[in-house]
Amino acid sequence: MSTLQRSRPAPATALRPHRLRELARFGTVGTLGTVISIGGANLMRALLPVGPVATVLIPTMASTLFSYLANRHWTFRHRHTEGSGREVALFFGLNGAGMLIQASCVAFTHYTLRLNDALSYNVALVTGLGLASAWRYWSYRKWVFRRTARV
């Protein structure tokens, strides 16, 4: 192997320490948000006479507020903000798309597959949360908590 080949920089897609910290923080916020979402959804399902989609949407809204504050002030605090109004609108808009992903998984399981037991509900809920979390991480990095331009 030549010296030239060994001295090549790491590919742009490699995870650097700052990216790993950011991803770990995002995961921590996501885990707490997941506890809020899943715990709230199951409490609502057990205690209130509401449909399965409402049991997803209401706790997810509470989780969204928590997630915005935690991500803005901890996970992505080093990233540029163009003003809180634009950032908040983007965050909640993109999170709304994530909420639709979650609710769609639960609605599909309940209304299309007609699987109404607790296990099916929770499998759909967790599947929706996983898909929505991937969407949220990608979209927050791209549009909400953008990297500060280097001077």
C-alpha cells in the first residue's frame, strides 16, 4: 500500500466524535420522548374511551414539545438558528409528518388488518415510532438544526 493511499482522509460519511455525541444526545431525547409517547398512548388506551389514532396523536404532541426543547437546547445547541419562529414552524411541521407516519401504522393495524389486541397495538406503535424517528433525525438535521456556515 502506498503512502498516498494510507493518508487519504476518512470518507465524508464517517461518523466523527461530534456526530456520535450528537447522535447519542438525539437518541437520549428520543428515548425520553418515546417513554412519553408509548406510556401516554397505553395509559390513554387503558383509561379513556378514545380511538387508537387519538391515543397516538395526543401523547405524541406532548412528546413533540419536550423533544423540541431538549433538541434545541441540548442536542443541536451548537447549530445555527435563523430565528425561533422559522425553526419552531419547521420543527412542528416536520414532526407532524412523523406523527402521520406513527398514526398510519396504528390505523393500518387497527382498521385494515383488524388487529385490536394490546400486542398488535404496541407493535404498530413501536414500528411507527421507529420509522418516524428516522424521518425526524434526517429532517431536523437537514432543515431545522442546520450546521453553522464556516468562515
